[in-house]
Amino acid sequence: MTTENTKGLKKNTKFIFAGLLIILAIAGFYGIKFYRVYFAPNVSENGTFLYVHTGANIDQVFQEIRDKDLLKDVGTFSQAAAQMDLAERLKPGRYKLTKGMNNRTLINTIKSGNQTPVALKFQNIRKKDDFAGYLSRTFEADSLEFIKILDSAALIEKYGFTPDNSYTMFIPNTYEMYWNTTPLEFFDRMQKEYTKFWTPERKQKASALNLTPQQVTILASIVDGEAIFDKEMPTIAGLYLNRLNKGILLQADPTVIFANNDFTVKRVTNALLRVDSKYNTYKYAGLPPGPIMMPSIKAIDAVLSPEKNNYIYMCAKEDFSGYHAFAETKEQHEINANKYRQALNKRNIFR
């Protein structure tokens, strides 16, 4: 090989090497960029949530991410979202962000609608309005949308209830549902849970007491309102069933407190007893038209399996232990009630 050929070969080799370096540099640049856009960790905190509202567009999603500072680099997320057609395939929902999550994983999660369910736990919520407020803090829909169904005779009748007793549909428990569950979907689910709860055995027990499932729940709400301790529930249930069967006014203080809509009351006075309400069981015989709270399952089962007793009267014990003094006769009840009244007076509790 001549000297000229050797020099030419060396020159060509340099050009090839330089070209390779440029190609590698370009590939490296785009490789790093590709990695940053799709695979680099972009979530710095665990347990944060991205909420994609029903009907939201991609710009609103970007705004939510910025407002809540959910991602380290919104720019790379925006690029990945454009390349992966997120705008056309947005699915509403509540999406959990985990530390180290990359854009590709998050976008695929949203596109697939693979959201994290919410844990819905409720018990002893007093009023329908309170329950609707709780639901609106858990789900996407606002409280008015839930109240609209609870108060709609046409919709509630479809489930076998009335606006007065619709609150008996809800069986206290912990349920998993999606954040964007609509009010109608929620009520459908609750109806299924209600049907599952009211087994043939429970229905048979209710029938033996001459009560419907709704009436059992209404009475259970009163039992739950009276009982601080679960072990007293069957005794209290037996007492109220005795009154119902004998046609005696229930005279349950929790119903009077509910009728007056004042839950700060510690002593039911004559002024409170005068309230004209179907929930005032000192005035109106039988059960009130609806529950005074959402009773626990223990209270419902206490009504279905009451203690067999002859009690007609009860009042709180004067030691403020939370337990009750029960009586079969009015004379014995007056002795118990006087002890409690004196204890209230001694502590200056007059309302």
C-alpha cells in the first residue's frame, strides 16, 4: 500500500469515527430525552392523588397537576401525554401517585381507568343531610345530588322505600367504591347491600315481631340512640317492643332530641316535650316515620333478637356510668327517675 493510500485510509477512518461519535451523541441526546419524557421518575411523594373530573379536558388535568404540585416536571408529562394520545382517552377517576412513578405508567393508568377506590365507612350518622354531606366529601358528586335522590319519592319508591324511611336502606359497614361513582350508581349498590343484609333468617325474625325490615331499623335507631354500651341493646330493644305490643307510647328521649334538632341536649325538659313532630314519641304512638340516626348492625340485630323481659320503664343511672335502671312498674321507675333527677340538679344540668 502506498503512502498516499495509507493517508487516505487514515483520513477516512477519522471521518467515520467522527461520524460515529456524532451519531452516538445524537442517539445519546435523544435517548436521554426519551428516558426523561417516558421513564424517569416524576413523582416525588407517596399517597398523593390526581383527580380527573367527569368531562374534564387535558388542559384542566394539567392545571390540577400544577395547582397541587403533583409532578416534578409537568413539561415532560405534557410531552408524553401528547405522544400517547392522553387527551383523546382521558378517563375520569381518582388516581393514586406513588413515589418514583414515571409519566408512561401514570398516563397508562389514566387511559385504562385503573383508579384507586375510596373506602366508604359510615355508622351513626344522624340525618340525611349529614349523610349527603359525608358522601359529597367522598365522591365527586355534591351533596345536593344525593339529597335529590333521597327526597325523591319516585326514585326511592323504585328501591322499595319512601322519603321518610329511605335512610333505612343504608347498612353501616365499610365499602369500596370508585370516587366518580354517580349518586344513582351508589344507591344501586346500597340496594344490593341491603338485599344481601336482609337474609331470609333476618326477615323471618322481623316477621315474628310483626315488623317490616324498615320498622326494625327505625326501632334500632332509637335503641342505638339510648344505648352507650352494646350489651344493653337487647334489653332496651325488649323494653321498647313491650311498649309497642301493649300500645304504650314509646316516650324515647332520643326521638324528642331529634324532633327538636338540638343534639346538645343533656336533659329532656317539658319545653322540649311540647314539640309537634311525628318524631316526638311522647306525643305520637308507635314508631316514628323514619330512623333518628343510622343504626349500627349490632342495634338492628339486638331488635331482631331482643331480650325477653317485662320492662316498661328505664332511665339513666344516677352514677352517670352510661348504664340504665330498668323497671317493670311505674312506682319503681319513679324511684329510679328521682335519683337521676337529683343527680342532674346536683350537677346543675338543667337542659
